[in-house]
Amino acid sequence: ELSAAVASSVMASSNAAKRLMIFGGTGFVGSAIAREAARRGLLVQCVTRGGDAPAHLRSEPWAASVTWLRGDALDPGTYAEHMRGADAVITSVGRLPFPHLTRDVIVRDNGETNVAPARCAAEVGVDRLVVIGASVPRMIPGVGWGFSPGGGIHDAGYAAGKAMAEAHARDEFVGGDASRRRGAAVLKPGPISGTRILGGGARVPLWAALGPLATVMRALPLPDAVAQMTPVHVDNVARAAVAAATEDAYAGAYRALSNAELIERFGDESSR
């Protein structure tokens, strides 16, 4: 049996030629994905508006091994040439539905900002896509549903944006061209636990509250609609994203990974 050191070396060697392009790599989830990919010896490119590692990540050892590229997810002309030849594209772009934001902005920032890189990936010949979606609780106003005087009850902008990104991955990236064998995975986590690093460098231990909650929820016989809101650790999501971007099992087909699958298959650490 291989020792841990040898196994790690073999894994890094097998992944050395693979290149991932990540959108949203400065955020909580996206930076965890970039960190995990760098740890595995992958070549990592993060597209950001600033074109550099943000101040709150510059002290992180893994950030120095990432290539930071200036680009706007909604403007493929700013990154298409860099994307050409990548082994996979990962989109982890989104925005919470804060009350001061319009529905159109929320749809754009959760939907179109993920669709534009995915569409570009197909156009330049990238055959693997990973989208960080969400398990959207339909019963929560502002997240699952909304209301307007003129339109009545409708899907909230957050739910509509996430659904747009998922549908594009399934129906267009994978299903839109029968001549190419493209693969896409959409990860659908519930609330995400871990340590969030804020712009000023402060660390917020989300796990302190969400970890115990996850333990309790997993011990109860909850309906599926409630169980999908069990907190999952950000490292689980990162491991799943990198696996979906690199492993043969995810090639040439569409996969949606539920919150339960992220917890059970990718090393639940939400109680840390």
C-alpha cells in the first residue's frame, strides 16, 4: 500500500498538466476551491476584476502558486484567449439576495455571471464545466420566492439565477452539441460552514455556529426539503469541485451533486 507521502506525490504528478480556470476565486467558496486545486498540484488560474490576489488572500501560501488574471465574467473578451486550452472551467460566482438589490441584479449575479464563462468555455473547446450552485429552500421568502404587486408570487431572483446557471450547464453545455462529449457538474450545497476571511483580513468562524447545527440536523429524521439545508463545510465543496473538474467519472455527462452527497462523499468536516 502506498504511503501518504507517495500517494500525494503520485496524485500531484498525475494532475500536473491539468489547468483549471476559476471564476469567483476571491470569494469564500472560490478561494477554497483554488486552495484545494493548488494543493493537488494543478495549474490554477483565477479570473478577477483586479487581476491580482486580493489583500485578504495574499498572505495565504497557496495564493502565490495561482495565476491571477484580470477579467470580467460577463465579458468573455477579457478572458477567452486565456481560457483556450484549459482542462476545466469552474464558476463560483454569486451574490446573496440582500434587500437593497433589485431582482434583476440578483438574477444577473447568480445566473448570467456563471453562464457567460460557461458559454465561452464551449466556444473555445473546453470540455469540462463545474458550477457552484445551491440547494435553494423554496419556503424562504427572498431566496426561494418573491412577491411584487404587478407580478404576484414568483421565483425569487436568487432561485431564478441559480436555476439559470444549472439549466445552461445541463441543457446547453452538455446537451447543446451532440458532436462533442462535454461534461458538467453542478454542486448544490446548503449553508456553507468554515472560516470566512473578510476583505480587511478578519476571520469569521462560521463553523462555530454551523458545525453544531449540522451535527444536530444530521442526527434527526428530517424531511428532504429541510435536510438539504444541513450546513456543509467549505472544504467538502472544494474537494467535490476539484474532483468534478479532474476525474474521469465526470467526463461526458451531466451530474448534479446534492447537499447530502457533498456531506457524505467528500469528507464531512462541518463540525470542526
